[in-house]
Amino acid sequence: MLKFLGLLVLLTATFATGFYLGRHSIGELTKTVSETVTDLSRNVVDTTANLERTLRGRQDLVDVKSQVIQAKSDVLDRNFGSASKILNEAVTNLERTKQIEKSAERTAKINGLIIKIRAAQQDITAGKPNSRGRLDDIQKDVDGLAHGATVRPAYPA
């Protein structure tokens, strides 16, 4: 009985395939297949480009976090010139991330973070004692930006 049902399903599938091919020409079928392959390859290329852009942006944010941590270390060692220079590099990395970013909301968050880093850089240059606290806040904001959380508003001037 099972063999009979299997043979019946096979005959039905063969008949349906023959009927479909009889109704549609081979040229139309190859055109449909080539369009499907073209659309699929275009989707793969778009997805790959978006993934690459996202990874590049995340890598820049990881670099910024590393630079902020290094700046905190330099502030603790009272090496203010090096800390200021490293924060300048962090701003450059954030500018590059901002150019990659397509979302207006994330671009605004990056702009707020750049403002905070520049304010902390000015505090470090001036030798203010609260610069380490600002660097802690900036580090938390970079973490939040890397993980999609919101960035707190910039400090008043």
C-alpha cells in the first residue's frame, strides 16, 4: 500500500511538472530563474555591505572606548598632554563613525558624544580635577552607543 501511495505521489508530481512546463515556454522559465538569481545576488550584496558598514562602525566605537580608557589612565598618571592627544584621536574616530552611520538618531548621539569628549579634553588641558569623572561618563556613553542604548545629554559649557 505504501509503495502504491509513493508511486501515486511521484506520478502526480511528474504530471504537475509536465503540465506547468507545457503551459509556460522554456524561455520564460529561464527568464524567471535568472531574475530570481539576480534578485538574490543583489540582496546578498546589499546585506554584506550593510554588515560591513555596521562592523566598521562598531570597531570604531571599540577603538574610541579603548582611547577613553587610555586617556583615563594618562590622567591618573598626570600625563595631561598625552590624554588630550588620545581624546583628539577618539574624536577623529567618532567623526568617521558619524560618516558611516545612516540613522539620524545615532548621528545625533555621536554628535553629543563628540561634544562631551571635547569638553573633557578642555578640562584636561585646563587641569580641572573632575575630568576623570567625565571620562567615566563618556566611557559609559560609548558603551551605550555600541550596544544601542541612549546617550545622556552633553554637559553644560
